[in-house]
Amino acid sequence: MEKEETRVSLKGIKDSFSGCYDYTERRMSLGGEGGIEATVCFLDGLVSGEAIAREVIKPATNETRFGGVSLQSRAIELFMSGVVYSSTAKLCTGLNETIEYMLAGFCAVVFDKAGAAVTFEVKSPVGRAVTEPKEEKVIKGAKDVFVEILKTNTMLVRRKIKSSSLKFKQVYIGEQAKTMAVIVYMEDYTDMDLVIEMEKRLAKPQTDIVLSASSIEEYLEDRPKTPFPQMLRTERPDRFCMNILEGRVGLIVDGLPMGYLAPGTFSQFYKVPEDIANHFVVASIMNVMRYIALVITVLLPAFYVAVAMYHQEMLPTRLLLSIINSRQAVPFPAALEIIAMLAAFELLQEAGLRMPSTIGTTVSILGALIVGQAAVDAKVVSPIVVIVIALAGIAGYTVPDQDMSAALRVFRFLFVLAAIVGGLYGLVLAGVLLICHMCSIESFGISYMEPFSGDKWRDKLRAFLRLPVRSTKHLKPELDPERKEDESD
Amino acid sequence: MTENRIKRTAITMAVIMTVLLSGCSRLTIYSNYKEPDNIVVIRTIGIDYDNGKVSVTCCTGMGLDGEEPMTFTARGETLAEAVADMKNGYMRQEPIFSHTEHIIIGSEAADRGIGSVLDYVARDVQMRMSTNIFILKDGTAEEAITKCTGKTSSASDMLTSIKAEAPEAGEGYVFTGEDIMSALAGRGCALIQAVSLVDSPELSSENEEAKALEPDGFAVMREGYPASYTNEMQTVGILYLIGEMKSMMMDVKDSEENTVTLLMTREKMKFKPLERDGTTVGADISCDITLNVEEVGGPVQLYSDEERHILEKRCGELVLSQITAAIELSKSMNIDFCGIGKKVEQNSPYLFREIGERWETDYTDMEIGVTVHSKIERTYDIGDNVNLTGDGNTSGAE
């Protein structure tokens, strides 16, 4: 038998928030002295005291509005009909419901005898302002960024897509905290199966509260064990909207300054918002260069190891002599050199992330001096290895997505190990296994390797080239629900 | 669940087997593992025949930072055995032959036939088919390599220079192992660049016995054995016929017997069947050369058509004599080592069919006509009334 929900009462609210220093009560008489008693309950810090005073208490204590009202039910009717200035008014009869609203930044006017409360949204404006993006910088393009407040984020999206078919479907995540999130999609052409699937996956998390991205990502991804990201995460509203218009489903979570997009495909992580801002020829060339950089960052250290240790005949004579010269007196084998330098590079990178900016410069100088100059002078490493690792590292920074960049760094190590064991044979074998693995990943039913795995050459070219805007449809073929129906037929 | 377990088991077994298949203590699956600082790059190999054994002398060439070249010698019953002896022998580092640019064969080893050398180059996994082959006209390859190698010089660098400069100077053309093998396989004959050891005044300052290698014509190989060596005229003629004459300086006399130096800038050879009374009787070779005047030794009237025609005619005669000398040598040996027949066949396969068989067997009796047309394209004449001789006389148009 279901337990009947407890009716709202002042005592119930007080008991629920006992021990909470931010819980505040304010008794008032509606219509002035002698009027019906009501109590405004709120959590200080979450709400704006000024807004409560101006929008709730002031009109409520006005004799003109509430003078002569003797019944709490009548007072509640007046509250719901707009006598009080607040833009939102919700009638709550249950204690839990009232507490949820209070935790969401509402104040509750409790009518104890009636066993009801009317909640008004009076959220505190305290929160981070919309600033410039830190991770996804562009030269040409909008410079606003998502913040921690859900309403601000939805406002940013709504400003860019001024269409009534843009839908925000509210969901709650987590058993205890019930973090609010919205699923964003275009009703006209987004595949509703994606929306349903997203909702289903959001019902899974058993986490009490969503404070970090990983709390939710692992529940949404099809293959959480692979290092490859399967959902695009962006801090930029313009990039978010661009993907929504392509037919993807978005997710914005209250408290996280980012938007998620599904399904995520490999090529999507290599597109930047600046591509659409630049000329299509320039954007295409830059895109191709990013893919070349991908090959360099993953394969160059392994290729050097394979060629230097096993396949010296592949190198031009002068280059081979140069490598031999540079390795004279280096005490470590080539394999150990590469692994040590890769590890040093990763350490430098981690240190750079954690260091306060005031001493970040010092770390850079130390890194360059110690790892670069001093190590080479002391013949601990050869200069050619420093160059190889530096090139691979720089190429890695061209990856637009940080999650993808991190995944590629993992595979860089694996490729080096494969090259150490098997030379070029090992490298190619590792490459084949990686491609097989990537082809086996799906994200919300779409192959991770789209559009490379598509049938048409034009679709494959889309991954590399930015076609002129006039000749492209926004909706991506792999996300077109009509195409899915044709294929299933 | 079962599927996953099977997958995991299969992957684990594959990894273990891959590692175990290596048979190597270094946990690698390749036996080709070499540390870069433990290898020495051999750039030139010299091959000799010495008292019933094959002697191999290797040279590394000058290092990038001017390091002295190193030379090593090993002996064995066969070439492969000698090389293996070198690899397994006393050397601290492992020699690799994948960057060997030149092979120089001593005269005695060449006389015994180069078949085994070419066979080794073709079969060995490290050796490249694009290795340049040289024959030393006189002496041993070991002597050539050791005497040409000093603190600031090496046989490798000398041979590299010969490869680059010989065609420009009309002194030869360096063929690779691939060229020689395909020529021997196709025509039964081939040309190999011949070199000679000469005294080197520049190098003798550091070592009295130091010598240098210079190009010295071609060695004509028949069935892998040297049949003849070419002289200077024949060498130049061969370069024309094989189409490897890049540019060449020629000294001719004008009507006043002043020496004029002409630079041949372009040459175009055409090979056609020679027909008489509707029957193909041989080959007709025409050579068109373009010349620039480089230097005049006296008051040459270059603006005069007649004078230019004299120079062109004499140049043409010189080239004709060179080409004819080469053809005569090939006919005397009954070997078409310049591939004239092949070029005629490429031009006119149907007409050549009439004499195709005879060309192989009775090459000596084939009629080969040669015509040379030469034209002075530029004189770089600087104009009238300019005294070029310094004797006070004016030259130029009157």
C-alpha cells in the first residue's frame, strides 16, 4: 500500500531543515495587522531576500489586496490568481513537494491550517556570469559559454534557435538530489527514438548528486570502458545549437557548465565551430590538417621506434647517420628513451594543468630546460627523440576535443609498445585492432565511425571537407529518421 | 557472458603466442632488432678474388660531422660467406648493408664473372637492386678502397661524385645492379662503368700512398664476363647512343684554325629502320644536337652564317666519329650493347620484325647509318667593334 504523502506543515518543514543554518522563516499577516497568519519559508543564499520582500511580502501585507480576507483558502486563491507579483506560483499540498521547490530556489508561503503552501520562484542572481570560453577558443565566432545555472543555459540556446519546435524536456537525475536537466531537441526532425533513449538512460543513474561530468557520462555512453568519448561535450552554446540543428539530441544539466550531444561520432570530435565561420576551402584544409595531425600524434613515436630499431633500411642514409650520431653515448635503448620522454611529456602536461597560473611559467621553463636542453646535453636522451615527442605532442594539441585528445594519448603509448615488440608489423597490427575497436563502437545506435562507414563517397568526404553552406543540408544523413526507416525496410 | 569469455581467452592466447613465437630473449617478434648506435652503415663494398677465396672490403664513407671513414675486410669461400664472416667476426658493431650505394669489383674478380655478385645483390634481403656497380680496370677493390680512404676522403664519396659528374663530363654513366641484370637478361650484354686508380696530388699531402678513383670508360660485359673496355671516343659515342649525354664541351676549329669551345646543350637521337628497296636492312640513326658558343680563342666571325656552318659541320663530324666508334666496337664484338635494335624496334616494330632475328645473330653484318645535325643556338656574341682578343684589332661587323 502506498504511503500517503504528508501534508505540508510549518513543523514538517522546520523538522526537515533542522540543523540547517540557512533555513529562514518570516511570519506575516496578510493584509496587515490582524489578518490571516502565513509564514514565508526559504533557504537563505538560494533565494533573493530583496525579491521576497518586494514581490511576496509587500503585496501580501497590503491591506488593499488582502484586507478582509478571513479564510486561508481564499488567501491561497488570491495568491494563485496573481495578486502577488511573482511570475511563477505553484500550489503545493505535499511536504516533499514543497521542500523540493524550496531546494530549487523557491520560497514557500505556508498556510498551516489549510495544509497547503504556495511557492514562488525568487532565485538568487548569484552565479557565474557568461564569459569567454576557456577550452574551445575561436577567433571568428560567438564568445559566450555555458554556466552552472540551467536557466541561463537554456536562455543562451533559446536565443540562438528562435523556433517553437525547439523543445526542452525536463528530467530529474539521481535518487536523492533530483538534479534537474533538460533534454534539448528539434521536434520537427530529430529522431524521437534518440530522445526516448536519452530519457531511458537518464533514469539509470543511481548517483545521489551530479557534481561532475563523469557522474553522468558513464551512464549515458554505450561503451563506457573505451577511452574514446561517445558524447560530445561542449561549453559553447553555438556549437551546441549547430549540433541540435543537425538532428542530435542535447542534454543540459543544472550545475554543469556544458552541454552534451548525442549521438557522438568520431568525425564530430574533429569539427570546430570556426569551420562554419571560415571560407569552406580554408576550413576544409584546416580539417584535413587536423586529421594529418591525428596520424602524427598517434603514430609518429611508434613509427620512429619501429624504424630505428627494426627497419633502418627505410630511412635515407643521411638521416640514419644523423640518428646514429645523435644516439652516440646515450646509455638507454631507443625504446626506453621514447617511453621515458612520453611519460615526461605527460607529467609536464599534468603539472601544467594543476599549477596555479602564477607559477605556470616557471613550470614551462623548467620543463623546457630540464627535459629538453639539459637531458640532451647530458646525453640522457638524443635530440631526435625530443623532436619526435615534441612534434607528436604539438600535433595532439590540434585535436579540438580534450576527451578525444586524452584517448589518443593513451593509444600513443600502446602503439609505441606494439612497435617495440613487433616493429612495423606490430604497429600495423595495433592499428588494425584499433580500427576494429572503433568500428565496433556505437553511440545511441549510430556507428561511431560515421560517415567513414557510410556507403556514399560524398558522405565520407563530409568528414574531411567543409562543403559550401548552400549545398549542404543541416540534418546529417546518419541522423535522418527517414533514412533509418528506408534502411530497415 | 560465454561469448565474452571466449573473446577474452582468444585474445590472451593470441598475445601469448605472438610473444612466444619470437624465440628471442628480447621479447620481440622480429629477429631484425638492432639498436641504432650498435650498427655501422656500409656504403661501399669492394669484391676481389684472392687465392681461391672471395675477399670483401667494406667502407663506411665520411661521417656527417667529418668522422673518418672505416674500412673492414673479410674473406670466405663465397661472397655470402665473406659477408657473414664480417657480420659475425671481430666487429664491435653490426654492419648493415641496406644503405650500400656502390659495389666495386676488382679486375680479377670481374674476369671470373660478375654473375655471383649480381646474384648476391638480388637475393640478399638487405642489399638494394639500385646499388651502383663499378669495375676496377686494374688492381684490387681492396687496394682501391683502402688507398682512397683517408681522414678527409673516402672511396664512397669518390664513387658518389663519379655517379653525379661522369655523364656531365662525357666520361661515363653509372649503371645500377637492376640495369645490369635486366640488360644481361634481355640482351646478354651490359655496360658497367669502369674506374681506375690514379695518383692524387691533393690527397697525397696526408698520405703518400693515397690515390683517387676516376671514371675510365665502360666495361662491356658479355654473359657476365668483361669482353672489352671502351676508350674515350667510344665512351662518348655510347653516351649518345644510350641517351645519357647531358652536356659536353667540344673544341673545334674555325676556318682560321682558331679554337672555339662549344657546349652541347641538347641532343635528340632518333632510331629508325633503314630501308632499301622496300626491305629493312638495318638501322638509321639521326642525332640532332644543339650548341652554344662558350669560348672563342680568336677573332671568330660568329655573326657570319658561313663561319657558323663551318663550326656546326666540324662539330657534327666530331660527334659522328664518336658515335661511329661506339658502333664499330659493338659490331666488332657482335654485341649490340647500346640497345640500338631495341630502340629501332620500339620506333617501328613491324619493320624491325623483318630483321629481328638476324639482328641478334648477325649484328656485325647489319647496316647502321648515322647522320648528325648540329646547330648553334646561341653565340652570346656581345656585339660590334668589341676587341675580344686584346690585340688591338677590332672584331665584329664591318
